Amino acid sequence: MKTLVTGATGFLGSHVARALAGRGENVRVLVRPSSDLRALDGLDAERFTGDLRDVSSLERALAGVQRVFHVAADYRLWARDPREIHESNVTGTQNLLEAARRAGVEKFVYTSTVATIAVPRLGGLPNEETQSSSAEMIGHYKRSKFEAERCALRAAEAGLPVVIVNPTTPVGPGDWKPTPTGKIIVDFLNGRMPGYVDTGLNFVPVEDCALGHLLAADHGHLGERYILGGRNLTLKQMLDILSSTSGQPAPRWKIPYALAYAAGCADAGVSRLLGREPQIPLEGVRMARHKMFVDASKSERELGFVPGPIESALERAVDWYETNGYVTAGRRPAVAGARAA
């Protein structure tokens, strides 16, 4: 069986591709001409140049393919032109779904996001049965992923064998970009985090999240969603784990939301004048007002998905960021020494 993986040059997608290759699968990865290929180093996979916005390249990439893992996404909390996020995440997904239908693929695993599920609700934690709306999605990224997920669900209703996975917040090694969550870890390791906001996320080891994709392909019910999550943690709890792992002191100042929002607004104004990316993305501040905790038990029951401890995943992340030069030289010895002590 030949499997196509999109997004294999990214954080989660590279782990999905490696999990498939490690199982002895015949893997083909779709890469753009401008892609950073470091995440593919040492991966036994056929590289195919194309673009989600180029239908003809998708048709060529799907030739002889029986299964698709569509992991690619434009994951940014700010873009100079927000239409780029929509074109990659919505139009690109529509193009791939339609090309996969024409190619007659046997299974299509679409990587959505927990953001389409983790919305404020009274009562218990949100789960796969939680119904949300586009109006509840904060920012261009979340709205685009919500629309793309609707496209995948409609394709499943029309007969395409689609299974949807909703990863929470993956952490671990191999985050070359890094992702917005990775930037938080890197800033912490470099002593650039004087305080924290009272928010929370569900964290999952990236390697386990990748294996969850394979479990969804093997055991998931067509047309259904599966949260691939691990442990609900406040941001302060996550930073305390990082502190224990790295030896860096955890920030003690809880920043009031109003102050964080005001700082984001001010930074957005300055960034527009200077023509640069904001240092405090306003969308990220708005997202932080709600703790994105979820109930991920369906994946354990139906897929056999049991992720490992988040402490170990964060330790692997710290080691990787240090090894690959994301931690300034003056801080790296202190971090390594604390962990070895």
C-alpha cells in the first residue's frame, strides 16, 4: 500500500511520516519547492514536489496511492495577508479531497485541530460530540480549520472514506519552525518569559499523536472525529514542568488578561507602523482567555490510543531545542547541568 503524507516537512507531519516508514509502509511525501526539508533528513520516503493549491500536482502525487494523511496546515497566529491561511487550509483541503475522490483512495485521514471542539461550554469538558460554529472560532487560523473540517465531513457524507483526527497541543522533538507552542518553550528556555496568563491547554507527546493518526486509519469509523489528546494543564503547570526539566526558574507573575490584551493591541499598532510580525499576536491573547481543556477518552476507547507522560515529552523537547541551537549559548550549560544533577 502506498501512502501520501502532506505536511511531512512540518512538526506533526514529519512524525506521522516517520511512524508510517517505521512500520515498513511505502511512503510518499508532498513537498513544496520552497519547503525547509530538514524534518525529512534520514526519512525513507519518496519526495514529490507539489502544492495544495495546484490541482494538477495533487493528481500526479496521488497516482498509485491508496491512502492519504493530510496533515499540512498553515499554522500561524498572524499573517500579513490572512488570505494565505485560508487558501492553504481551506482551498488546499478542498482540492486534495476532490483529487483523492477522483483517484479512488481507500482511506483519507484528515488532521483537523482541537480548536474546532474546545469551545466554552457549561457542564462537562468538550468532546467529539460538541457542536460549535464558525462564530466561536477566534482568528483566521481557527476559522480556516473549522471550514476545512466541514469540507472533510461533507466529503465523508458524499462517500469518501474520511476519518478526522483532532490533535490537541503536540510537544516534543523536531519542531524546526518552531510552532507557536514551540516558541513558548524556546522563550522560556531563553529567559524571555517574565510572566504568564491564566490559561490552559491539553498537551500530548508528538510521537504518540503521530501514532494516533495510524490508529485512526486502522480503527477509526468513517466520518467521525477523534481527539488525540493527553493531559489538561494550565500554562503555569506546564511551565513548572519545564522548570523542573530544565533548571530554569518558572515565572511567578500572573499577568492580568486586560494587561495582556492591552500589550497585544499596542504591539499590533507598533508592528503595523514598522511592517513587522507582532511579538505578542493579538489572536493568541484572545485565545488565552479560554482554557482549551477536553475529554479525549473516545480515542482511548475506540482506537486504543494511550499517550505517554507529558513530562517526558517536554524533556525530549528541551533536549532537542538545546541540541539544535534554539537556546542561547550562555544558558545551555545551566540547563544541561541542572538536568544532569
